Amino acid sequence: MSLHTELLKQSHFLARKEPKKPIQTSLRRSVSASCYALFHLLVDEATKLMLAGNVRGPLRDSLARAFHHAAMKQNAVAFTRSPIPPRLESGLDRQEVQQPLVDVATAFVQLQEARYDADYNRALRFTRREALDLADLAEQAFRDWGQIRGSLPADAFLTGLLVYRRMQG
């Protein structure tokens, strides 16, 4: 089982861990796992796009360390905008960004923000429903990704996760 699939499974488990009264630690870790599930799915997809082949596994693992949350979030925000920013437009070859890709980008942004709150906002309290909703959001993003995976806009999105700040229109 892949890391991203395990994280998605863990996010649901942690949200339900204490049957009667969930503790904040479990709920916060669930939120974080939801975010990291989508993060690692997208990093895995991007590194496979950039470095194909089974013998490239160790090199992909090294490349994966180059992805940073802030840059990935900037790219995701750009893919939620209409019109698409000029720095991305030329790489899309006039193809439209499909709604499932916008939904993946939107989910990535929402999950990043929730993870930040879960990790750093000690005053905020999460409910089980919020943690489960975020786990479901990540799961839906996995399904949405499956619909657009391999398309030119999806490949442009994956490329932008690593190099968005350096892309030029």
C-alpha cells in the first residue's frame, strides 16, 4: 500500500479512534494525515511524471524532498483562478482546466490551511465531524485526481507544484 493511501486510511481511523469522546490529539493528527495524504499523492504523481521507470525510485525519492508546501499551495491557488494566470497558460496549450482538477487544487488549499491550524492553532478545537469531513475531502480529491490524471492540464499542475515560482508565460 502506498504512503498516501495509508495516510488517507489513517486519517479516517484517527477521527474515529475514541468512540465516545474524541481527544484533540487524535482529531488534529487526523486533519494532518488528510492533508499529507493528498500532498504525498501529488508528489508521487509529479515525481513519476518527471522520472519514469522502476529503476528511478531512489532518484524520485530524492526529488520528492524538493517539494515545499508554500510553493505547492501557490500553484494550487493559481489553478483555482479564472482566467488561469499567464505563467501557466502557455503550458496548457489552450486546453481548459477541467472541474475535477480545480476541485483537487481547491481541496489541496483547504487541507493545507486546516493542517496549519491543526498543527499551530492551539486555541482552535476540532470536532469529529470536521476531521471526518476533511478526510472525506481528501478521499474525494483522490477520486477527482483519477478522473484527470494524465491530461495536459493535470501534468501542468504537477509540474507547477515544483516550479510554479519559476514558470514563465
